[in-house]
Amino acid sequence: MSLSPTGIAPDPVVHQPLIELDRATVVRGDAAVLHALSLRIVAGQHTAILGANGSGKSSFIKLINRELYPLAREGESPVRVMGLDRWNVNELRTHLGVVTGDLGRDLLEMPGQGVEDAVLTGFFATLMLHPDVEIDAGQRQRAREALARVGATALAPRRYAELSTGEMRRVLIARALVNRPQALLLDEPTAGLDLVAQRDFLDLLRGLARQGITLVLVTHHLEEIIAEIDRVILLRAGSVLADGARADVLTSELLSQAYGGPLRVRREGDAYSASGG
């Protein structure tokens, strides 16, 4: 494979590996939070990673985002992103945009920052625009296009801290989209949203999926698994419990195992939900 000087393979093709874990183990403190975890997600394959709190979902995101590292095995590469086990993190953003609640909270700590500037920080992987940073007309245009793409143009003149939770989520996705990524890795994107905001946000995700952006959704809410997502990876205690088509994985038996208690799964059309008992 021919690599660019920054270590990222140029011109990724459809269906190339997006994320690959090969027996990846992560230890935090004295406990292993991921146990020899193996999975492979290719570009174009919308996927949900589902599990209860403590199942390893957050550790999976931090592993991909280089906030956590797997135990080293000589001569082996337990984590590969875009086919590579080493990458330039800044250039990686042009292929994989990561949207998390932690990022949204961190941006709230930036006093007085406007929405457009918050989106522009996506070019630099920072939380605010430093005074010596020069923004060119092309970057500003791309920030406005990203806001338009998520239906948030009207938010541009406002301050980020004044937005509702749903509006903030749209801005976070716009921030990722300025880099024109091939895929988005989303961590529980509708947490804290009311029913209407949740519906509107899921409609946004469906639109992005139809535009060709691969969605990797990490969640413990069945309601977030939109119709475009057909593959579900079910985690339990840092390992894969089930992996397959959502109709095969989203069953009462498997979810009861994953969540450690009796659950009954219901399906209405393309929508799934679960309740106790």
C-alpha cells in the first residue's frame, strides 16, 4: 500500500477496512475493560455497537481515538484504522470524525465561543481558536457548508454555550464534517434529548447515511439504531457477545444476557425498543 508522508493511505476506496481490532486488550487500573476484542468494520457498513454501561463501549471509542492503548504484543498490531496501525491523528480526522459527549462538554468550557468558531476548531483538533491561528476563506466556507448540511445554518451567529442539547449535537457533527470524513463514530448521540429533538436528530443521521457517510454508532439505546444500520455488535464485559444482522442480534434472549436482566424486545416496522420482563 502506498502511503502519504503523514502515514495515511491516500484515496480510500469503498469497502476498505475502516476499523479492525485483533484481540485487543485494554487495562485500566487493575481491571481489563476490553478482553481480546476482535471485530472488523468496513467503509460503507453502517454499524451499531450496543451494550450496557460497563460493557466496554466507551473504552472502544477511546481506543480508536488514541486516548487508550492496547496491551503491546511484539510483532502484532491489535488496532488498525483505515488499514494502518500507526497514523497521523490530525490527518485521521479527514477519514473518521469522532463525536462524543465529552467533546461537547469540553467546548462548553470555552467562554463566549461562537458556533461558527466552534465548528472551525475541527480543522485544528482544538477546543478554541487561538489568536495566532489564521482562518482562510475556504475554511470558513466549509464550516458554513457543514452547518448547512446538518440544518444548523441559523445557529451560526449564536454562542455555543447558549444552544440546546440538540443544537449542540448538530454543531458537533458539523465540526466533524468540516474535514469531509469518510465515516463518523458517534457516542450515544441522542443522550439528553427530548422526544422531538431525538426524532429530528435521528432523521439527520439517516440523511448523512444516505449521503454515503459510514455511521458507527456506539450506544445502549435500541431506539438510536436507525433503519440504515443493519449490523449490530453486542458487547458484554469487554467482549463480543453477538455480531450480525440487527434482526438476529436484537432479540430478547441476547439482550437479556447483555444487560444482565430479563428484557423483552419489541419491533415496530424498522424500529426496536425493549422493556423489562
